[in-house]
Amino acid sequence: MALPKLAVYKFASCDGCQLSILDVEDLLLDIASVVHIANFPEASREVIEGPYDLTLVEGSITTPHDAERIHEVRRQSKFLVTIGACATAGGIQALKNWKDTDLFTSTVYAHPEYLDTLETSTPVKNHVEVNFELRGCPVDKMALVEVVAAFVQGRRPNIPEYSVCVECKRQGTPCVMVSHGTPCLGPVTQAGCGALCPSYNRGCYGCFGPMESPNTEMLAAAWQRLGVSHRGLVDAFRGFNAYAEPFRITSDHHEALAVAKGE
Amino acid sequence: MSEMFVSGQSGIGRLIQALAERGHRVIGPIVRNEALVYDEIGGVEDLPRGWTDLQEPGRYRLEQRGDEKLFGYVVGPHSWKQYLNPPETVLWSGTISPEGFMTDPMPEPPKYAFFGVRPCELAAMQVLDTVYGSDNGTPAMAGRSAQREQTFIVAVNCVEPGGNCFCVSMDTGPTANSGYDISITEIVHHGNMRYLIESGTDAGAEVLAELAPLENASDDEVQTRDGLLAEAAASMGKTLDTEDLADLLKGNALNPRWESIADRCLACANCTLVCPTCFCNTVDDNLSLDGTHATRTRKWDSCFTLGFSYMHGRPMRESVGARYRQWITHKLATWIDQFGEMGCVGCGRCITWCPVGIDITAEAEAIRRGDLRDTQVRIGGFA
């Protein structure tokens, strides 16, 4: 029986999530034994034509060309999984959604007229139907293996949607907000990284985006109690997942307050 | 009552050593990441000498006391369920091959000695004994009772309750009455650190006999101990009025207060994970990529996650208000219907470790008073 065909596509991104696939090292051989790696230019120049059974998409949509190309990728894919903060939320480059793109292009490039770029960086789900989203900046490599395994075995991936706090507690890491007043996005951020930053006594940066039922406004109130300004809150929520709706609404709210208060 | 002995800090060190020599892994409080957590201790020098913990809703700070006390603090973010009901346990794993299906050998569980168990924590272990031991217990917890039986317990009575303690309301402290092998009370007597030690079981008496010669405590020392413990009972940080509380909570299922709590609650699950009696867990099945090796893992879960109540295509408790109501009502009311007692022991962890300081005693009181909206219980300075 022919193995399912796997494709990996890149849009606007840093390639870090694709590298996470290569980073599974020995397990890469196991992956290659259950799927046919048919189209993965980062790993091999050999490209086998679609359609593909499983497609992993990295990156956000930032150009008219990509906005077209993602539809072609969708047409070639039976099961499409977006990987990483760019593909699932627009990525760090979504910060441009709050700015004037013409100002950037005219400042950076001698001939901006050769560029064809969109005003926004948006997640793949805004353009085509997505079957599963794997969060993270970057994604966790073992979570990638789990997604591939679940696809091959015809089951739902074991990917949690609860908060980072659950991972801290399972590891026995004391809460950094409670025990030393370090602002942390963990309570509103989806688990998946293994609560990396709090285990080094730092607050969470929100790399995995909003958890299943994020109360961002109450967490913002708690941060203010720890001395963080409205401007500080805008910066915190405008990270790798800035354009994810719950984070976007809260950063917009505190930006309005920062302007009103002259911060 | 058993004989009351007394020693200085060297006797505490000898006790830790004696337990290690009997083959126990001795677990006790240590300082890590600016909090007191439970981990392996090698001797009295590992204990948090001279530290105390200041606790408020949503706030915890370690501070130097300026004295030599070994037990001058209460409970931190860890509880003993970390060891008796670990955060992640492989229930079984196995491999399929042409020869058939073989389960992997399981590691022998370690033989623990818990050192510095507070009275509320003893009560919490007993609450979980009932949960796991009764007909309502989950078969998945088989093995806990064997582990529990071989665990040696050294309790420490609380002469200085913390800011969020309410064990007196729950009738679980500040003095341990049962469930320990040895109990210790730390007192300052004529300027000296003194440890009043008594056994609660034959195993405890045996260990104490090995520590000989231990002095007998003087009447004066026993009186000082009793006085300190009576004082502690009168100086709890919090109170919870439990009279008719179960009926009150059950009769308020539609109280709009739940939605006002939801405005504050992060649904992060911290309260349930630090609680020494919350026992909700989930089971993950994992299969290797090639489909030949399977692992079934039990993990701590929480009634605050959506996945926990997910069935038939959607979560049963979608709103955060419904999740908080489920938690507090189970803990203080329906737990009695299930297990004959409340599930709360008054340790205050859920109050301290809630990042936004939601206070179970204040919320129960608000329901009692009929406060629909927040007034002064905009807790932890969130005015």
C-alpha cells in the first residue's frame, strides 16, 4: 500500500517551524517510514507532484501572490495543518497591521514600486479552510510528531488547549506572578511549550497564543497591579500572536487607554 | 497520649538520618524559585531555616525571619499529592511484535518518608484515602493505597498560621490528631529552639526509640507548646462559616454571582492544581509513529479546562461561571454527598496561588450574604 503523501509549504515566516521537523533527528526516519515526504523543499530538492494527503503550512499571508498560492495549496491537500504562530495568527509580522505599509516600503526600499505587498499579515485560516492548527513560536517538535502520528493512525492529536499554568503546576514550578510578582502571560496562553520561561523564573511571552477561554482583561488588571503601564500591556500582547483576536482586542483597548492617559 | 520527648535541632537531623537509613526517600520543604516546595532532603541543613512565607490572596513572598526556626512558615504551592498521585503517571505501556503483545515492566514505586506534613495536609491525605478507597474510587488509582501504607509521615504542628489559613473552620488543625507516625511542635523555650516530639504509631515509636537518648519534655515545655497551639487556633488568617453551607451552595445554582466571579476568574486551573484534595485527572493514550508501542498516561487535569467536561461534541461547562460553580459546589457541598465530608481542608492554597486572588472563603460568604455583585470582595486589591 502506498504511504500517505506529505507536503510542507512555506509562506511569510522565518522557517523555524520547518526546521523543527528536521530537528526531530532520529524520529525523522520513523516519519519517513509512515508517510512519503513528497514535497519539502527545505529538506530535499526532489518534489513529487500533488495531491497530498497531509500538508503542513508554515507562514502567514502577506502578498497578493501568496493570497492566490494558498488556494492552490488547499486544492492540492486533503488534510491541511497550519504550523506556528505565523500560519495560525499572522506572526510577529502582523505588527504591520497597525502601521502604514507604504511608510515601511518607502523607508526601507529604494524602489518600493517593485514591491507587491498586502496591507496586512493574516493567518491561513482567514483565506482557506484549515483542518488543524498547531500553535507555537516555534512549534514543539514532539507535537509535530504527534500530529503526524495522529493523522496516520486516524485519531485526534493529543494537543492541549488549556493554559500554560497547567504545565507549570504539573512540573512543580511555583507561579512567578504569585511568588515574585513577575508579569506572566501564562494564564491566558495555550500550553504546549512545557512552560519553558516560568521554569527559568521568567514570565510567559505568549508564544503559543490564546488558550481556550482567555480572560485577557482580568490578567491585564493583574499586571497593572504589578506596576505595568497600559503601554507595557500593549507591548506584551503584541508579540508573536499579536493578531490573534483575544490578544488584539486587549492590546487595542490598552492602546486607547495609553493614548488617553498620555503614556 | 504517647510520651512527649524533646530535642534541639540536632535531634531533627538525627530523625531525618534515621528515616533515610530505614530505606525511605525523605521528602520535605526546601526553598526553590522563591517558594517553599517539597523535594528530597538529605539532612536538617536542607530545611528552610529562618524563612517564613507571607501569604495574601494572589500573593506569596518568602522572607527571612531573623531567627533559627526550621518550620516558621506554612504550606507552599506543592502538596503531597505530588508524590501519592503524581502529575503524570504511566499506567502501562506495551509493545506489539510478531511474538505477540508484551507490557513493559513498571518501575517499583519509591518508599517515601514525608517530613514536615502540616495538619491540614494530613487531613487532605485522609480525604483522598476516602475518595480512592471507597466504592466511588477510580480503579486507575489502585496502587496508591499500597504506596500510602509504606509512607512514613512526620507531621509538624502549626504554631504560626498563614494569612490564608482557615483549618480551624474546617476542623483540620492547627494540631495534628491522627494520621502521623511522628509529630513535632517547634517552640522557643527560654531563648532556645526546642522540638517536642511524640509518636502516633508503633512505627513512629520504634524510630524514636532508635534516636535515644531523647529527653522527656518538661511540664513547662508542654505548657508552652499547648499555649502556642491554642493561640494559633485563635489567629487564623481566614474563616469559612460552614453552617448550612452545602444547602446554601446547592440552592444558589442560578445566582448571578457566578457570572461576576467569571469576570475575574482566569480559568487557568491554578486553584485546582495546588489544592491537596483536587483529584481530577485525564488519561492520554499515545501510540508510536510505527504503531508498535503504546503508552497510557494519567495526568492531572482540572474542572476549569474545557476539555475536562467535553463530551458528545461539546463541553458541558462552557462558561467560566459554570466551571467555578462546579468547583466550589463540589468542594464544599456535593463532596459530602459523595464521600461524607467536605473536600476542603482550609490550607488556603487556592487563595494564595490564584494569580488574581479569588478567595473561596469570600465567595462562599458572598453567596451567604446574597451579594450579587462585587463590593469589597473585589479581591486582592483589584478595586
